[in-house]
Amino acid sequence: MHETSLAGLTLRDIATRVGMQQPSLYAHFASKHAIYDAMFEQAWRAFLDYCREAVHDLPAAPRERLTAIAERYFDFAVADLARHQLMDVSVIPGFHPSPQAYAAAVEVYGVMQEELRGVGITSDQDADVYTALVSGLVSQQLANDPGGQRWRRLIPRVIGMFADDLNLPTGHTPRKAP
Amino acid sequence: MHETSLAGLTLRDIATRVGMQQPSLYAHFASKHAIYDAMFEQAWRAFLDYCREAVHDLPAAPRERLTAIAERYFDFAVADLARHQLMDVSVIPGFHPSPQAYAAAVEVYGVMQEELRGVGITSDQDADVYTALVSGLVSQQLANDPGGQRWRRLIPRVIGMFADDLNLPTGHTPRKAP
DNA sequence: GTCTATAGGAAGATAGAC
DNA sequence: GTCTATCTTCCTATAGAC
């Protein structure tokens, strides 16, 4: 899927990729939407694993920790445009994830909330701001500089702004004195 | 287009909408991609007009001005998911805008830059941050609360963070004292 | 479970009358 | 410029042998 675009994905593409003929897919999935649904859930579970596997190596200082999380989030999203579209943008004409698949996304949200609580961010609003900041950098990166680093480099700066706004403690002096 | 999704749009849909039969479209456009191209350009030109028509009524104070611009930007993007996908997300399998159509998007970028210079923001990096902030709110709004206001309400807060980071002057006292 | 064969439909594009 | 009719291609999905 990674190579063609998400909307242009066909069952023959998938079947070829896994070394099958196209009708054989129906022995495993009831419909094309069911395949999208499985991919949706798999993508979110992969993200969950990706988050969890990093959790031990993250810096302890809140500001640096938030930055590291943002960078991981960013890298995962930017690594695969089609996957990102499947997870976060509704581009498939009639597709809505099943409750089971959606549960994986909700679980990620819970992990993220917990992680944010760990650095002292408890309000939903603050969590919303944090996710919006990172997803903005992601969408600009994908839209305007795919494959580049132009927006990725802004992550420390943007998270720094956010941390300043919340008066989070830091090991460094702030970027700009008041 | 507004009602169906962008990727599911067919020539028959378009023709029906404008009261024609599908083949008649070929008297006006060479291909389906040519129609996408025209829509792409039209959307960006519409945004350009939408920006310019507001420019006289914007607040003069930098912080409030940035917020007002962000809210306009946000409202335009959120008003039509399919249009937003056409303008900012690559969802059409083989579609890349022609240089002529793309010029409209570049023109918008110029207007935006000029407007930012007007409030004292001259570096490309700062402009990148500003657009990332707004586009992040847009994508979260569309993905997680379509039709709602949950992320729109965060605009003053987020722009305030940005303005604080740049030490932009304001009419108000800052949200949080250091 | 996998295959070949094919149904059944919808898409983009073309031909040619008016 | 618009129409009807149709071409060609490609899709999802099903049937049925092995």
C-alpha cells in the first residue's frame, strides 16, 4: 500500500503483494472494506507498540520528554503517507472503522493521556493542544516537503513554546528571556 | 463534490450536478485530471479572495490580528473536507496540479508572508510555525470532531502561545504570568 | 485455502448525429 | 456544445473445480 496511494489501492495489488490471486483474499476477508478495517486496526496497534517500546528510553525532564514523544509520533506518521491517511484522514469513500478496530485508536489516546499526565499535563484541553501541534507539523511536512526535514526540525521549538505556556520545568534556560 | 468524498467523485456526478450528460464535459475539459486541476486552482483562488476580502476588517494589534487570520484560515479549511483534501492532502492517485494551478497556491503563500511581515514576523521559520499551528488545529478538527468547535476554540490559546514566543505586543495581559 | 473463470457493474473516454 | 450510444478497461465479488 505504501507505494501506490491509498484511494487507488486494489485487491489485485494486495493479492500480488502477498503472492496470491485476487479472489483468494475472500477466504480471509469478507470484503474490501474488511481489509481496510484490518489495516486500520493493525496500523493503530503498530503505533501503540511503537509508543510502548520507546517509553523506557525517554528523557525524564518534562520538556525533553514531550519533545521526544512528539518526534516519535511525527516520524511514525511521516514514514508512510498512505498509512497516515488511513489512520487520520477520511479518504476512503464509504469506509468507517468497526468498533473493534476503532478501539485500538482509543487505546492509543489513553496511553497518550497517561503519558501526558506523567509530565503534569492533566487537562483535556492541554492534551488537545499538544496533539494539534504535532499533527500540524506532520501535515505540513507531508504536504509541502515530503521526504524532507523542514518541519521536523521545528519540533523542539514548537514543543518549547507549549512547555513555556504551561510553565513546565526544564534543564535548560528558555530560548528567549522575557 | 462537497457531499461525496473527493476520491469517489465521478464525471457522472459532476455532469449531473451541472445539468449535463457525462460526455459533454469533454467539450470543456480534456480529462478528469484537467477537472481536478481546475478545481484545485479555483479553490486556491477562492481562498485568496476570501483572505483579501477580510484584510480591511482585521484588528490592528499583532496578536489579535494573527488570531483573526488563523480563524479565517481555519473556517475556510473546515467548511469543506473534500476541498481541503484537494488543496492540502494528496488523495487523488495520479494527480499533480499543473504549474498554472499551483501558481494560485504560491500566490496565497506570498500574501500570507506579506501579512505576517505586517505584524513583524519576517523569518521563514516563524511563518512555517504559524501555518503548522493552524493546519494542526484544522486536521484535528476534521478528523476528531467534524462539524464541531472543539479545536476551533483553541485558536486564541495556540496563537497566544506563538505570540508569547515571539514577544509580540498585545493589548491584553498575557494569559499566564511567568 | 487456493486456483481459474467469469459475472456484473461502473468508471473514463470516444464516435458521430444534430 | 450537447446529445445518445458505445468502447475499453478495470474493479469487486461469486461459482465451482481441485
